[in-house]
Amino acid sequence: MLRPYQGDGGESMTIASDILASLPDGRLVDVRLGLHWTAVVADVGGELRCGLASTQTEARPHGAPPEIPSPGRLEQATARELAQWIQSEVALQRSVGAAAVNALLPPPPPPFHMLNGEEVIARVGAGKSVAVIGHFPFVDRLRARVARLWVLERHPQPGDEPEEAAGLFLPQADVVALTGATFVNGTIDALLGMCRPEARVIVLGPSTPLSPILYDRGVDILAGAIVEKIDPVVRGVSQGAGFRQLHNLGVRLITVTRPGVELPA
């Protein structure tokens, strides 16, 4: 059984709890729960920031309590209070919490790389065995650029492995790429615990928290996103935009690395 990270006081800590402890507070400006993406806009010290997270849903029995308490009045909370929802047992609340976390995190300082996740994995995984958590649109192209590729997916497509097989494939991989949605759904800690210490670990996608705390947990590369044009992106979220559409509306893809880690050319 995987052991959770133990803080200095011996208490059980998670990546989410560590990141929450590092966040500033901010005034909540807007919350949008879209079909594919969730956006939270916060005013942090006079700077408007927007965080994204994948919208997670789950089957719930008829008559279950509402997934979102007080809809239409969420702005009465602070952004940090909403970020606490990343620890909720309700999937939709975790999406809101993750987006609030990403809104409160400061953008990483330059230099950073203007690379998308596909290119990062291809460069780092050239000639190596690669395990990818999540069936990204680029996985078929990626197969031709790495020595071996395992794709683990909650809803497997042809050629994928079921997510339950992570404990078999992750310990074999030279490179592991985790979707940022693992932060949203709370599986990131367990998955990182399955990786070999010498493996290169990448977390990618707009849900990825661009926090150096992940470096302390064995992550080498963060390939995430920064919202540069808040208004059109928030409208796009509300109107069911997929990520490629949001990217065109004003999202920049960036990649940052743990100090001492170099991206292959």
C-alpha cells in the first residue's frame, strides 16, 4: 500500500494540502462551470487572475444533495475558501477548487518554454519507455516518437490500458506523463508514488498547478497554461468550449522545469 507523504509533524499531507497552505488570498470575482472546463477569476493584490481546471462530474443518486452549495452566490466567499474545495469528496466541487488554486498561484517567473505537452513528452521520451496517464489527442502521433508507449485511461480506447493497471506500467517507465486532471480528481499523490525515483515525471494540461511544491514530490516538468485574455476565455468556458478553442481565445501554453532539469532540444 502506498503511504501518503508525511509532514514534519508526522501528519498525513497531500500535494493539495501543501499547495493550499502556500496560497495567498484574493477576492473572488467570477466562477464559471462549463461543459468541459471550469474557470475561477480572482483579484489577487489588485491583479486579475484566471485559473482553469477540467470539469469533473460523477453519477449521483436521485435526491442527492446539490453538488454546488449556494449557486449564484459563490462570490460571497473568498478565493482561498473556494480553493479548499480541492479537498472535497464531490467531483464538481473539486473542479472549482482546482480552478481557484490555479487562479491564486502566481505565474511562474521566466524563463519558461513555449512548448505544448506533446512536444515535451516527445523530446524527453525519445528512445525511452513512456507511460501517459490520460488519452490525449496526440497519443497516436507520440507512438512514433518514443521507444515504447503505454496509455492508461479511465475509459480506455483501443490500444489503451485501464487506469487500474497503473501499478504495473508506471514502475517500468523511464518517463511518466500525468494529466493535470489527476490533481483535480485527487489521484496524483498515489500515481507519483508508483514512479521510479529516476524516472522523468511530467504533469501536463491546463489543470496543472504551476507550483514548485510539485518539484518536492518528484515532478520534473510542469506543462500548463496561463490565461492571458480573461473575458473571452471565461465566455468560452460558459459556452462549452473545448481546450483548443480556449487556447485560441487567449490561453498561453507554457512549460517550466525543476531547477537543474534541462529539456532536450
